[in-house]
Amino acid sequence: MQRSLTVKNLYDKKFKQFDFNGLYKEAMGTPESCGIWLVYGAEKNGKTWWSLKLADYLSGFTKVLYISAEEGTGKDFVAACRRAQLQPDNRQLFFEEYMPLDDLRIKIKSRKSAKVILMDNATVYNDELRAATFRQLRHEFPEKLFIILAHEEKKEPYTALGKLTKKYASIIMHVKGLTVNISGRCPGGIISIDANKAALYWGAEILNNN
């Protein structure tokens, strides 16, 4: 039976955190390096671009596995990696195409496996990651950070998995017009994926609204 914690036990707990800096620290603080994060947004708004940049940034702290389950690793995905300016000498960032959840479990059980698993996206894993399975995955790998991408429908994450992820996520990243609105258990803020192109998008939208 699990032992109950006293207040002192709680205060004495140690947490592994990301030592972020710059814009990442302003928006996210120094979050725990485990748990659940969510990235969601409508098509063609920069969701994959941002997720690749985020994966690249996190790989400066630990090993990252990016599962391109929907798009695969074909020509368009390679072009997206180049657009995100991923460097060929990065030995901490790895890519896989879709793998069944059972295979993923086996892959990340190794002591030397990635600590961050970015799953692109919720639509592909919706049937495999039901509520009970999702909770089990979190408890089975308490030291891992799972970042799940989801499409957007009616301003909310699409599929049951996307909605479930939003409930559990400590950091929520909503991508629109090449900007990322960051919220959750963090300071919060907005980061531009590409400042010049984002300015073009938002400027055009303002003109249309006027």
C-alpha cells in the first residue's frame, strides 16, 4: 500500500525541471521535465513547424523522440525540418514514423531511451489511447514527457484524445497564424514561430476584420 505524505514530505520532494531561458522561460517558466503537454491548432497555421522547433529546443536538454505518425518522414516532412532549421549534427533528436502503442512502450522502456516523446498526432492514436490507456501510460512512465499534437475543430483540440490531453496537460500551446499562445500551469505568453510571416498573417486578418 502506498504511504501517505506529510506536509514536510511534500516540501522535501525534488523535481527535475527544464532550465529554460529567453522567450521559452518567459512563457513556460522552468517546467517539470515530465508529464503531458499539448500542441493544437488548425491546418496550415504552423503546428508542425512549431513542434519541430520545440523538439529541437528540448533536445538541448535531453534526448527527444519525434513520432511523425500522420505525415511520415517523406519529402514534405523533410522540408518542414529544413524550414525549422534542424541541424544535421543534432544527436539528441530522433524521428520515427507511426508505431503501434505497444511497440512505443517497448522502445521507451530502455534506460537510454528518449525522455521526451512527441506524438504527431492525436488523430492517429485516438483509437489506441483511450482514457484508461492514457492514464496507464502516464503512470507507467512517470519520468517521461509526452507532447501530443492535435488538430483543431471549433476552437478546441480534435478527437477524444485531443480533448483528454487538454485536461491533463500542464502546458497548452495553441498555434494560430504562425504564433503560439502558451497557457496552463506556467507564466503564459505568446511566441512567434516566424516573426515576419506572423506579422503578415495578423496584419491581413486585421484588415479583413476592419
